[in-house]
Amino acid sequence: MSTLQIHDLHVAVETADGQMEILRGVDLTVQSGKTHAIMGPNGSGKSTLAYAIAGHPKYTITGGQVLLDGEDLLEMSVDERARAGLFLAMQYPVEVPGVSVSNFLRSAVTAVRGEAPRLRDFAKELKGGMDALAIDSAFAQRNLNEGFSGGEKKRHEILQLELLKPKIAILDETDSGLDVDALRVVSEGINRFRTSGDTGVLLITHYTRILRYVKPDFVHVFAGGRIVEEGGPELAERLEAEGYARYAGDESTKAPA
Ligand SMILES: Nc1ncnc2c1ncn2[C@@H]1O[C@H](COP(=O)(O)OP(=O)(O)O)[C@@H](O)[C@H]1O
Ligand SMILES: [Mg+2]
């Protein structure tokens, strides 16, 4: 049982003109075994929340707290956060020529578990994960993220989840650029993963499409750098029907000055 607690989080981004406040007081608690969808219009700060929790250097915490099982996550290095059980899937993963998927995953597993798995054990584990996600075996030898299609990137994310078994997984825009088949495979991966273990999932998405396959326990609507509405799965259905227009006139949803 794990809990991620976000209290009154304020985050600014470094721009050419200095700091700009993006998140303006976010409160959110995610428990293992639960799936939370964060939805909202483009530019509302959803990715900023993910990057700030993950420790991206461009994002400065200007106020508030993030605790994982009571430990101050914001005091930890990026590696320590991963070891503490946090996983972030990036909207735009970086290409790393010369590093194979297999090498990358073994390093990641080693970092998180604190010791290198035996090569033979790891090969077996990797194959099992790839089979479950219908990933071709040649994929493991490809250069990390190089020329990956949208579907391959997403399958790779889910493969990382299976191997790393984080306490809290933050998946940013996991449904962007996916065709229906890939969306189904990825959704099944998330579903298998969240029902088998006790991982809390923070699923960040602009579209409601993936929520037809992955049913969230809670839905939070983001606008103007804070949560403006919360509810259950029915809120996602309403957003699918109505879009985000109703939040546009809200003073609190205006872009920060
Ligand atoms: N690295 C950055 N440099 C400048 N502006 C940024 C940066 N990251 C985010 N922003 C700005 O912060 C706001 C929120 O962005 P983001 O968190 O990416 O929103 P979302 O993921 O909801 O689309 C936007 O206005 C965006 O332009
Ligand atoms: Mg985003």
C-alpha cells in the first residue's frame, strides 16, 4: 500500500524572460491500486505536473509538498525517486543512439532494484513482458526510441511498467498518436498491470478516448494550473460529450500572467 500526496503544489518554469508560474496550488492524493485520470485543455499544466514530480530541472517548485509514503520526494534526486518507486512515461521520449532497448531496460531494472539481475533471468523476464505486449523479439536490439512509431513508444512504456513495477506510475498522454489496435494493446497492458499489482496510476490525457478502455476510479479536471473539478468516471463521459468549453470562462482557468 503506497500513497502519493501532493499538497498545494506551485511550480514555475524557466523562460527567457525569467520564471513563469504554471501550477498554482495543486492538491491530489493517489493511492496504490487506484487509477486517476488528469484531464484538461492543452496548456493547462498537466505535463508540468508530471515533470515537476519527476524532478525535471527546468521546473522549479515554488511552494507546496510532494510525499511518497511520507517521504519528501522533492528532496530526492531523479534516481532516488525512481528507486523510491516512481515511474514517469514521457510524452516525448529521447532517442539514445548506441543504447539498445534491452540494455536500457536492464540498467533501469538494476537502478530500481539496487542490484543487477542475472542476464539469463533478465532475458526471460524481458521475453515474457514482450510476448504479453505482442512486441516483436527484434525490438529488444533496436536503439532506444530511435525511429519508434507512436505505438512502439507506448508499448515500450508499458514494458517498462511491467519490469519496474513502480508504486506510482505517471503516464503522460499515453493515448496520443495511437491507432485503435495499439490503443487496445496499451490499455490492456495498463489494465493487467494495475489489477495485478498495487500500483497507483496517474493517467494524464487530453482525450477521453483511452478512458473507454482504462476505467479511472477518479477524474480530475485541470485548467489554468490547478484542479477545477473532480469526480468519478461519469465526469470523463461528460467531458467526452461536452469538451472543455465550460471551463474556458472560469476566471481561475485563465493562463497565468
Ligand atoms: N519548458 C517550458 N518553457 C516555457 N513554457 C512552458 C514550458 N513548459 C510548459 N510551459 C507553459 O506552461 C503551460 C502549461 O504547459 P503544459 O504543462 O505542457 O500543459 P499541458 O500538458 O496541459 O498541455 C503552457 O502555457 C506552456 O506553454
Ligand atoms: Mg502535455
